[in-house]
Amino acid sequence: MAETLAQVIDKQEALDAASDVLQPAVTDLFKAGGEAGQSVKNFLHGTWLGHPLHPVLTDIPIGAWTTAIALDAMEAVSGREEFGSAADAAIAVGLVGALGAAATGITDWSDTNGRGRKVGLVHGLLNVGAATLYATSLVMRRGKARRVGVGLSMLGYLVSGASAYLGGHLVFEEKIGVDHTAGQQFPNEYVPVMADAELQENQLTRAKYGDVPILLVRRGGQIHALAETCSHLGGPLAEGELVGDSVRCPWHGSRFSLRDGTVIDGPSTHPQPCLETRIREGQIEVRLRREKLSAWDEIEGM
Ligand code: FES
């Protein structure tokens, strides 16, 4: 069903037109804030968490609004008003959580393309609709139209459920928020990937280990190596920009340290796999960093 729905959404060209206006507006807002704006953007993406922040916050409205439904049912069965008051409080908590989910969601969405961007926009619009229904419900519950308010919150629950369904599609089908280097195999022992003479100083260069692209950079007498596929959405880091001891992805601007692959700027929240390098017999050799190896060894030994 999600695939069919996504295909229908993908055919709506008006969504692209709306995104073409909204996305630059969000991007410009963060840019206008300079370094502070970038820090806020990083925070909202979840680069500090090593995981997207958005799905963490979406649990708040989903959980709170599910609780409200249960409490409304308990009020209807028992006739006790305390359950109704608790349902109102749960709806208010959900609305606060929805603000955080909206801020993180629109930030992540501002760095998407293609079908994911369209589905993401519909996902966001449904969430706005659900939050509006819940806010109206809260006002009516506290006034003289409590029953209508309860009905509106049930409608809001259905809308948020449809939105959550699309949210799942964005992760599992469009691969938004997942690590795009996951599954790539890097050598555990040193293997040659390029002739030493071919690597120029301060040039982002793509080498290969089997089918896996590797980014090589010679800088200040050192050779750095990272996975070349950007962990955000798979952008080619070798076509990006060298910024001091870091590389900026050409697609959405994620920036990674060449020293250890850590994320300096989002939207990526996953570090780049980092490789050790050495020169043997005129060849640059690479292998997965030892710290990474021991982490894998531990997992395999479990
Ligand atoms: S693919 Fe999006 S920042 Fe690299």
C-alpha cells in the first residue's frame, strides 16, 4: 500500500513546485544565522546524537495521543471526568512534542530530493493537519463542545497514523536517515588501491576496493582515506570540496573530518568509515581502522 501511495504522490508535480519554494526558504533561514544557524541545523538533524533526532521526537505525540484515546475510552466507559482531564493533558503533551518533531522533520526534509522529497512533504502536511485537529480538539474539549472535541481528536489520530505510515516509507523505502555506507565491505588487512605517484597534494581522489569507492586525500605529508560514499544519501565525496582537514559533500553539504570520519556538519548523522593508509612498493595501501576492527571483532565474537 505504501508503495502504491508513494507512486501516486510521486506523480503530483505540484508537490515539486511547492518544495522548490519551501526548501530554499528553510535553507536560507539557517544560512542567515551564519555559524549559529549551522549549529542549530546540526542540532536538529541529530549530528551530536549519531542518529537522526526526528524519529526520537515523533514518539512523543504518537505515545501521548494514543494514551489520550485510551483515557477518552475509559471516561466513556466509567463516566469519570478525571480520565477526560488526563486525556486533555496527554493531548497537550503531544502537541508540545509535535512542535519538536516538526522542527526536526522540516530540517531533515530540506536536504532531500526526488520522490523522498515529495513523500516527505505530504508526510509533513499530514502532521500539520493532525496537530491542527488536536489543537482544535483541545479548545473544544475545554469549552461546551467536548464530544465534538473528542471526535476531532479521533480524526487527528487517524491522520497522524497515515502520516506515520509515510514516515516509515521514507526510512525503509527511500532510505532517508539510514547510513548509506552500511553494508560496504572494507579490507581488514592492507591492500593496494592506487599508485603513490598518482595521488596529488590536496586533491580529493577516488580509488576503489573491489566495487567500493574510497576517498583518498594527500595533505601535509599524510594520506587520509574515508569511505567515498556519503553516509547521508550516498553523494560522491570525491566530487565535493576540501575544507581544511575536512571534506564537504557536493549534494547537501555534510562535512566530515578527514582524520577520523566524524561528522562536523549535517545533514548526515553517521560518521564516514575511516581507513588507515601506508605506502608499500610505490602503492598506497588501505585497511579499516583498527578501532573499527575491534568493534566488529567484539560483535562477531558475541
Ligand atoms: S548525500 Fe546528502 S550530504 Fe552527502
